[in-house]
Amino acid sequence: MNDERPDVLTIGQLAHRTGLPVRTLRFWSDQGAVRPVARSSSGYRLYDAESVARVELVRTLRELGLGLADVCRVLSGRTTVAEIAKLHVAALDAQIRSLTVSRAVLSTVATRGSTAEETALMNRLARLSAAERKQIIDEFKEEVFGSLHLEPHLRDRIHTYSIELPADPTPQQVDAWIELAELVRNPGFRARLRTWMELNTPAPGQGPPPGAPIWWARQVVQTVADVRRRGVAPEGPEAAKVLSQLFGDADRTAVLHSLKAGIEAEAERYRMLVARVRGQAAAPDATEELQWMALALLTQATEVGPAS
């Protein structure tokens, strides 16, 4: 077929040389990406050594995700590989972000065993825009903190307080955002958290409420963690000494009330989720320490009660 031109290749020979199917080469040829250099007397396409190199370039660009139209533009000189690559990097970044969100949603669905309705809700929450996420947090802040009587510096801190999902979140951050968004949109959670804030936030001109150190001073939790590691039981006499060390002569009933309000409000869960969304390293979950304190306070209140 190519006896007159021993330097050319039939499409079958080009396929053998490049390892690509004939049908792929024929399609690329029809689209103008790998044009034949000549035709045989029988009308068959013929290619040369440069065609082999061109096929390799087309294959590379296609493997990198470029469409055949873009490949033809590069090969014709109407654009450069660099210009096309820049566009495709942006497209791939968007696709990666979308896939990250999809993976996180599906992972959460698999873990929770969610229904179709719950899956749809989680997907919507995960794909909210930055402005929509901010609106959810702003509404939450207004309901929980809006009418609290606070010192100006505390009100300023709350006003600038934000919970933002990064532009390129990890699956763990997306998963945390889904859980956090569900939590802060829950009216019951908002009411419980507001009650807890009222019990633990100092009013203007006043000192901290009796239970506030539990939440605002992490050394309180660390102290309890240390005594728990030593095997101190919350019902025992040593626990009473720990409470005296932590709270002095503060009203233990008020302290217990504050502590229970925080546990019921899921304050620790909220704190951990916020840190995960932000990608920050959070202090360890203190739920067990808080429950130890609650039992110790309850035990002491029961023992003191009859004598009062």
C-alpha cells in the first residue's frame, strides 16, 4: 500500500507504533488533530515519523484532561499549552472542591446511615455559598448572643466572631460544617446555648458567675483530668477537696446549675466542631471531665443538703 513511499505509515502501522487503537487514530484524524501527510493510490491515509510524535503529544494532552478542540487549538498555534493549562488548572480545582464535598457528604451518609431526605439536606448544607454559610452563622449569633448584656469588649469580640469554611476544605472540614450547620440551625440547641451563655457570661461591671471558670479556664478541666487519671472517684472525699480547690467558697448549687446547662447545651460538641471547621487544633473533648465534676458537685450537694 505504501510501496512508493517507504517512509510513511498506514494507520494500522501508526496504531502499532503508538499502541493506540485504529479507531482512536481515525477519530483524531477526522477531527484534525493528527492529519495524514498523504493518501495512498487507494485513498488510505498515510502518516510519517512526525505523525508519531504528534500522536504522542495529543495523547499527553488528552490524558491531562484537555478536550480535543483545545488540543487542535494548541496544535494549530492559536493558543499555547501554558494558556490552556492555566484554564484547566482552574477547572480541575473547581472539580476537586466539588469532589471533596461529595466525598464528605457520602462519608457522613455512610457513617450515619442517613435517609434520602437527610442526605439531600446534608448535600444542600455542604454546597452553600460562603455568603449563605455566613447568613446561617449570623442568624445563630443574633439569636444566641444578640440581647445579652455584655461589656463593650465582649460584644465587639462576638460581633467579629466568625466560622468560615476555607475555599479548599478537607473532607473532615466539610463533614464538620455539615454537623455544625445542622446544630446551629436547631432551635432547641440555640435556646439551650443561650441559657448557658446567660449563666456564664459576666454582666457589665460584675465579676464572673460561679460556674464560669469551668468553661473559660481550661486549667479547671485539666485539673479534673489529672485527678481522674489518678483514679479519684467523684463521690469520694478527695473529690470534695478538688472542688474546694477549684471553686473556693462559690455557691456550689450555682456552679452545678451552670455546669449542667453547658452539658445539656452540648457546648463541648459545639466547640469541637467550630475548631474542626476552621482547621484548628482544639483542646481534647472534656465531656468526661465535665460529667465527673457534675457528679462530684451533685454528691456534695446531697451530703450537705440534709444538714442545712
